[in-house]
Amino acid sequence: MGNESVREIRLYDTLSREKRVFKPLNPERIGLYACGPTVYDRVHIGNLRSAVVYDALTRFLRAVYGSDKVVFVRNITDIDDKIIVRAAENDEPIEALTKRTHIWYHEDTAALGCAKPDIEPMATDHIPQMIALIERLIEQGKAYAAEGHALFSVKSYEDYGALSRRSVDDMIAGARVEVAPYKRDPMDFVLWKPSSDDQPGWDSPWGRGRPGWHIECSAMSAEHLGESFDIHGGGLDLTFPHHENERAQSLCGNPNGCYARYWVHNGMLTVDGEKMSKSLGNFITMADLEEKTPGEVVRMALLMSHYRQPFDWSNAIAEEARTVLTRWRKLTEGVDAAAEVPEPVMAALADDFNTPKAIAEMHQMASAGKAADLKASAQLMGLLTDALGGWEKAPEAGADVAAKIDALIEARMAARKAKDFAKADAIRDGLAAAGVEVKDSAQGAEWSLGRDFDATKLPEAGE
């Protein structure tokens, strides 16, 4: 059953540049397609923001329409020039590279509390569908073959550019257009390209080759959601050229369909105010974050900003998210979630998926001690689940460890009495490095274990 308290959902549609009332084609089977990763390396936190956004949106739609009424499809691009280049650099088979990085992606998204999509199509499993779509485009005069290539004729589609709303000059610059003698127009983009003997390839009417990037998503979305479906999601950086090209070839190749009825894009992510770049040393992956920041904290931090807005990752926002979640977990411990998510939270999410507003409502619940309502609201957004918990609990010291820490505390007190302040400070610094928090009072020193406690880092009493 859906949640009857929500009468109307509005989503910002990139194509129309306005919030539109969401009216699914078929309330019994709502289709959402999101562009997944190209599996040649670990994805960064910006890519993972997209995974969290569409996982959370899917959860919300299921709460409204019913858990069995939403089909979430997220593809895997496992054939691409970047993959070919990286496999060659690593001197390994392409299949080994794509399998490993695919597993990494599943690990990273699971750490963030993202459920697996209902359908996860692989590009290499849909080559026949891509070839068939290209053939239809050529038959309709929307594409042409030249020198082993198949290319989409941009001038043949009058509405090209409507999604990104760019001028031709901007589009040429944004697409990094390749000038090639076989192109009729510089803007024409590749649907199929020839492969050399040492590159992966498939037989086609245009010779042995491989698909272009854009045709992959058009074929996979149509195969699993139909020629018309409800929502197409992805990062804002995909609006052009990827989604613009997808839209053009899908509408031309399937003229009886409308392709995606709502185009939803999440904003870009920066790190401490700068664009992520390996050269700047701020390229952050989930593997980097997990050393100090639990996945639930990362998810919370990402949801604290509206999905359409730019998001700046920083240690400060991670700590803010950690503090809030620690408090919420303590408040809701042992409490069952309410049967229904409170209407103010549902209303906030119904207004263009406004997660910051929903979180503000949850802060009010926490302040009022409404633990059951808070837990239901948080779990709707993939937070306060059992799977993501445990990080907030400080470790407990065994008898041997506690005795060692007590001995260090006594050694520190003795050093202070002997006015050997250098030694006293060294012991305290050693305890802090191991994750032991020491508080001095008139009654003496008290200690506790921090979340990052590591017994192997404890100093020896004589050091």
C-alpha cells in the first residue's frame, strides 16, 4: 500500500526547467533509469552522490505508490575506450578489470546503504538491441554509415539541444567534437565505431566494431523499461552530451515513444571548495572515506544538501552528520519505527525531493522526543537501519587493556608529581594517538575509549 498522506509529488524536470506534477505513465509499474558507472576504476564521492540520490528517491516513490510498483534500473558500462586503455595499462584482460571494479562499486554503494537496483543491465549483454536501434535510425534517415562507423545526423533532428539548451558553439565545445572526414557535420556523434584486431568487437552491418557510449543507455533503458518510461536520472554533468544524445536517438529510433518523461539531475560535488582532481590530491573514493567516516555518516552528509544543488564535501560537514546521527541513534535505540512516516516529512520529499527540509522536520521530532516518528522518517531515507549501525558505539576495553591504560595514567601522574612534564605530555599524547580520551579533574584523571581506539598503538609505560 502507498502512503495516502501525499496527494501530489513535484519533480524538477531539466527539459522544461520547472517543477512538474509527477504523473506516472502506469502507477502499477513506475520506471526509473539512472546512469551507472563505467567500470574501469573506483568511483569517487561525486559518482556516489548520484547513487545515494536515486536510491533514496526510489525508496520514497515506493513509500508512496507501493514497494512492488517501482522498477529501478541502473546500468553498468562495461565496454568503453577508457576501459580498453586502462586494461592495457594494467596488462590485464578487460573482463578481469570490469569484474573487479564492478564488485568495488557494489561494495561502495552497499556501504552507503544503497539497495541493488531491480535490474542492472550490462552494456555487453545488449549489443543486438543497440545494432537494431542503429539500423532503425539509418532506415529513417536520422543516421548514416561511413568508413565502418555509424553516426547520428544531428541536423536531422530539429529538437536537438532542447535538453541542455546550449548554442551550437557551446555544444561543439562541450562535446569535444572530433573533426573527422567521414562526418557530414562536426556535431554528428558516433553510434558505432570500428575495432582493431586487439580491441573488443562484435560483427555488425558496418563491420566488426563496438558501440558508442550514448547508444548503450538508449538500448538498455528501452529493453527494460520500454520506449516510454517515467524518470531518467543522472549527474548534471551528463546532461550534455550524454543525455542530449540519448534523447535524440531514442525519440528518433522509437518515434511512437516519448522516452523519459521527467529528466532529473543531481548537482555536482566539490571538495573543500575545489573541483575534484587526482592532480590536486582531493579525489576521494569510498575506500578513502571508510577509514574514518562510516558509510551512514557519508549518506547523511549527502542528503543534508538538496540533490539539485552543488555540494561541497568537507570534514566539517562529515562531523556535523556524525554528531546528528550519534544523537539520533541514541534516542531511537530499542524503539520500533512508527507505522507511518509523519506527513511533514512526506510533504517535504514530495516537493522536489527536498531532503534538507525533511531532515529539519526530523530534528524537530528529535527535540520533541518523538523517537518512533524519527526512526520511521530516517529509515525511509535509508538511515538508522540495522545494516548501517554499530559505528556509533565506542569500543569496550578488556581487563588487560584497561590495566595497561590505568598503568599509563598512573605513570603520567607520577611524572607530573616529579615535574617531568615532558614525559607526562608524551604519555598523554601516546594515549591520544591510540584513541584514549583523558579528562583531568580534581578527583584525578578519567579515561574513555574513542571510536577510533586501537590497542596496538598504546605506548609502553616506560616510554
